[in-house]
Amino acid sequence: MRLWLADHIPSGATFVCAALSLFVPWLIVKIFAALHRRADPPWKKT
């Protein structure tokens, strides 16, 4: 049972890549939102 489980669990690199695939786009959205809050002209802010 233990060998079967060890063979079917993804490697650590897979977990890191999966976490980065969620974190990087979230970070980009937050950065762009902050840039828009600072750089948009007053007439364009809602």
C-alpha cells in the first residue's frame, strides 16, 4: 500500500508549480489593481 501511494503522489516540484500557477496570476491582478488606483485620472475612477 505504501509503495502504491508513493508511486501515485506527485513530486514536490509539481506541488510548487501548482502553487505558483495560482499565486502568480493573483499577484499580477493585485499589482495591476494598485497601479490603476494610483494612475487612473479622476474622471475614470468609479
